[in-house]
Amino acid sequence: MKKFHAKRSLRLPNRSFFLFGPRGVGKTTWLREVLPDASYFDLLDSSLYLELSQKPGNLEPMVGDLQKNSWVVIDEIQKIPNLLDEVHRLIEAKRWRFALCGSSARKLRRAGVNLLGGRAITRNLDAFSYKELGDAFDAEFSLQWGFLPYVQLDRKNAPDILNSYVNTYIKEEIKEEGIVRSLPPFLRFLSIAGQLNGQLVNAQNISREAAVPRSSVDVYFSILEDTLLGHFLPAYRPNVKVREQTHPKFYWFDPGVARAAAGLLFEPVDRLWKGTALENMIYHELRVYNLTQNKNRPISFYRTGSGVEIDFVIEIRKRQASSNAHIVCLEVKMAKKWDRKWERPMRSLSSSDRINVDKMIGIYMGKRAYHFDGLDVLPLKDFLKRLHQGDVF
């Protein structure tokens, strides 16, 4: 495969910002591309780390005499949380703009440090998306191996890269920072969490299978969230006179990383796993579009007590005293032929007088698009194209 350059969808803010994202998604590369003339400080540099951790005030003379509105980049900011006090002072005194990059806000919050009180906004960078890959997008490859830049740019070595990624991540983010007291229980949990990608979270069952205390399961999931390895997808509850699911689902940020965590990199993937990977892919694309385009719309899933389910619900207008909520419903199927019975949950919800379903979309692996009485059925690539064009929400 020829090398390619992916143009990232994230836009540079015009003011100081935190940039968070999992390791290996290209945060440093993006910062160097959009801020090529900035003063750059990488706290992975051991000598720089030692000096600034002991004397944060040395940051100003290191930066030098810059004009107002000049950019300063600090990579791996979570390694010296107290440096944010000096950043705060320099934003006020020098009017410099800071790009503060890290793989987790967890350590910053735990240290109780100054998070700049609104002087810096937050942006997130994720793995590659369909739009960023362009003609290099390969659905079959990405379902099996995910969207990490390292993986997409070296596809022949995908299993080894992902295997190393998970092991390195555990070592650098979990073990060295002492987030968990004992690593083996967390590793057992990690494997089970990988296998439960895209499923309802039942902490009691996970506790029993991983042989860890119930309270530890909550802590471990919070670690995955805070280090941006995964996200909870909440249940949508429009109260349409049926018993509705309240437990969330958990999705890893990348289907390839989920496969690595589950220990399935060197096993053939079955159809059930691919179906979950397809949902994972759609959720990834929804999140990337939602964040990079500043849509900030709530994304959830809908399920009744009887098991009727809609894979994704996007609330495009909140319910108010005088009006219903407006939503978009998505149903995802790992099939090459569309079965119209899959439409029933969306149509049932759209018949309620308590909610307005503005769009119903079925996504499948076939090649032909259909329109059935207010519902669009789209091949995967057609849907992704429309999503990033702004035609879905």
C-alpha cells in the first residue's frame, strides 16, 4: 500500500486550549503541523522534565521574548500538573497562547491543580476517521484492525503494532503512574472489558468473571474513560410509556484496540465480533464528527425492557416545556441484504406523540441505497459520506 497523508478534521482554536486524546492518535504530529512556528516543550525529555518540575518559573525564560498572541506548546502536560500555575500567570501577564497536550486529564484532576479557569478550552483528537482517510479507507481492514494511525500507515504489521500498543499503554499509563495498586486484577478486567465491547455493562457479572471486587470494576472503568481508551454510551429514556433500559453500554475508542485488549489479535474474528466492530466504527465516526464540528449533540442508544433496541439515538433538539425532543435514529447491521423487520424499533418509536423522530437511517454492508416511507437504508460508505457532509445531524 502506498503511503498517504491524512488531513485531520480538528481545527485549531484561536485561543489557549487543552488537547486530549489516547496515545498514538497523532496529537503531537497535528500540533507540529498546525503550529510549526510555536515554541515547543516536550515533557518526555527527561532533562526538561526535571528542570521544570523543580523550577516551573524557568518556563518564562525558556520561552524567551515572544510577542502577544504567540503560541507555546507543552506536550505531556499531565507529567507536571503544577506547571499550570505558571501557564496561568503567563497567559495573563504575557498574553501568550498555550496548546497543552496530554493523553489524560485524570492526573491533572487528581492533583487538584489549576485548570486555568476557562482561560483554556478543551479539544479532543481521536484515531483516524473515514473523512481523514479518504480514498485509503478500507472498511474490511478497519473493522478488524481499527483506525490508529500507526496501524493504518503500516497495515502489514497491524497485529504486532496493536499487541505492543496495549502492553505499552498498560506499562506507561497504568503501571508507572500507580493508578492501580495491583496490575494482575486489572489485566483480568481488561481482557473481559475487551470482549464486552459494545455490550451492556453489568458490573456484578464482570466482578465475578474477573475475580475482582465490585467496587474495583467501577474504578477500572473510570480509568479507561479518563485515559480515553473507552466511552460509556448512555441509554436514551424518552419515557414513551414502556419500561426502558437504564444501564449504559461501553465502547472502546477503537475496534482494533478492543480486539487487542480481548486477546483476540491472533484469532480469526467471527461474524458476531465483526457486527460489534461495525457498531464500534459507527460510534467512532459519530464521536469524531460531533467533536470536530462542535455539534455537541448527545448520543445514546435506546432499548426497552422487552429487548427492542435502536443502536444509536442522536438528540438534535432538547425537549422543552412547549415542544418535544427531536432525534435521529440509526440501526446498524452486519449484513449485505436489508431485512425490513429491522426497521420496526425505529418506526415504533417514531409513532410516539412524546418525541419527534426527524430521521431514521439503516446502515448495512450492501451496495444499494433504499428509501422506504421516511426511512433511508444506506451502504456503509454512503452513510459515512453523508455524516461528514453534515447530512445526518
